[in-house]
Amino acid sequence: MTRNLYLSNVRLADAEPVSVAVVDGRIEALGAHVAAPADAHFEDGGGALLLPGFVEGHTHIDKSNWGRPWYRNEVGPLLTDRISNEREWRKTSGHDAAAQSLALSRAFVQAGTTRLRTHVDVDTDAGLRYLEGVCATREAMRDVLDMQIVAFPQSGMLVRPGTVELLGSALAQGADVLGALDPALIDGDPVASLNATFALAERYRKPIDIHLHEPGEIGAFTLKLLLDRVEAMSMQGQVVVSHGFCLGALPERERDVLLARIADLRVALLTSAPPSRTVPPLKTCREKGITMFCGNDGIRDTWSPYGVPDMLERAMLIGLRYDLRRDDELQIAFDCVSHAAARGCGFEHYGLQPGARADLVLVNAESVAHAVVARPKRKLVVANGRIVARNGELVAS
């Protein structure tokens, strides 16, 4: 199958029609007068808006119930309630991480996502079983979906002896990133927990993505300890703080001191824009030079019945959560699921320029803002130079 493509009659944001030449899965040229490459497949875009493939910056495809019968949620209100309930459900329900992660990955690609970072549970009950399932999905989808796997201690690390060793095995066997979780409120010892996390990262030479749900002053204390270690171990640009609820609850002066340090150490921030929790200030973070991006978090799992594998919908939810109304503000929301997410996760060769991987999405929309709000059916999705979806449906592979 040729990976040369000539896509004509498409529009960049607020621009005249252009054509795109794709050679061997990469954008060779983009502009008003672009020659077709040899042996190319020709595709007329019909004047549709051209967007880069979307980036899912934080999800959990190993635990989704996507496409399966409705899960009746009767879970208690605490974080520990949800962790315990999920662990028991996964042991007793026959949930298959390989099958579910594959189904959800295909749905992501169908809706235009071509890069994805997923957290995968590693604990002393399941061992590396979920990791193995998601690694199989990554291999099956590797030609069209660039996937990063985070080895994530969902049940805690120090509180479950043996987890540190399992995380090391996960990193040795295919995980790209080391995850961590609430060092104070889950592990009960933020100093020891962060020491163990950074020691593993150093040993296996992996970046870190930490879930930090801890609120207010507790979260600020943990965040300060984490930033100390980023600086001491020269891990600038290699750490993501996911959620960071504390940054939305602190007094402005204290918050801004932390944000200045986050910017200086090139720590990225991830939000799912939840409506019920405090969130880091998006515009302020961007003004200070902090990379802040977005992800769905869980999708249709035991934690929450919400979520769909559509990053335009997630961008819309960012707009709603942060009161983004102007067209230029809605472009910020889209940036959180495109360029900022690629930068925060470290996905290379991204965007609409020569040399980038040919990940392209066509939608019938007047502008980026219109696409975010209307979330139109994807007219065409190209992943790594291959047409993978047309008119909202996957094409035969």
C-alpha cells in the first residue's frame, strides 16, 4: 500500500485553500502550489478545514469499559473507595485489558487521535498483566497510533510492598514513562515516596508523570518536594504533574511562586478540566511559559461513567471549564489537545509542516473555534500517511 498521498483543496485555519504532499508517511510540502508526489493517492478535501492529528495526553485505556454493558456505579466518595472497588472489580469481572484497550484505541483513531499517552495499572494483585495487554494493543496499532505507556501504581507504591520492584520490571519491559500517585495522602510519606520514584526514574532513565490530587497546602508541600528533586537530579523538561488540583486552590501569591518555579524547571501540567475540582489556571500558566495540556483521564470505567474518545469534545470541555468564549481563546483549548499536548508528552515530528509525521484530520468547519464547539464528524483521518477513517468510520485496514 502506497504511503504517498496528495491532499488537495483543504484550508488551514483562516487561510486560503492549500494542498499537502505526503511521501512515505511524512509531510513533504504544504502550500498553494504543491506538486503531487510520484505514485500518490489523490484525495480532494472539498474545502474542509485541515487540522493536525489530535493528542490524548492522559487516559487509562487499560481499565475502560468502552463498548461493554453499562457498569452500575455505587462506589463510595473517597479516592481510596474508588481504588479498592476498581481493584476488586477487575479481579472478579473478567475484564480484559488487551481487548478493552484495543477497542478504545480504535475509537480514538476513528475520531482523529494519532498520539496517545496512557497510564496502565501496575500493582501486586495484577502484576504486569494489564501492561502486557496494553503493550499488545500498542504493537497492533503502531502503524497508525503513536502510544506512550506510563507504568502507574494506582494502588499506591510504598503502601503495597513489592510495587517498586514491579514498576522497575514494567519500565524494563516496555513502559515509556514512570507514574506516581499522591505521595502524601496515599503512600503516607511524601519524602520516601518521591525518593523511590526519582531513584527508579534515574535507574531506568525514564521521565515521570505523577498524579497529584492532593489539595491545598498538602498538595503544595508535595509539589515543592517534587520540584526540589527535579532540580537536584537535573530532570528539567522530563516531568509532568497531572491534575495539580492544589494549584487552583492556593492564594495567588503562593501559587505564583510555585508556577514560577514550575516554569523555570520546565515541568509540564496536565488537566482533564474536571468541573467538580479546582484546576490550575490555564491562561496564567501559559503566560508564564508553562506547557499545560489536556486529556480525558478515565473513559467509561468504574471511576466515572463519563468520557468519550474524542479530543474535540475534551477541548470543548476545557473551553467550558475555563470560560473560553472568544475564537482566539477556543484556539487555546484546541492547542491543549494538539501542539501543547505533543510538547508536554514529548511526541516528536508533530504538526502541519514539512518533515512532520502526516497525521491529518479534515472537518467541515469554518474555523478552529467552530470545530471545537460543533465537534463535526471527521471527514477524513490520516495517520502516519495512511487514510484510517472516512466520514466518521474506520476504513478497512
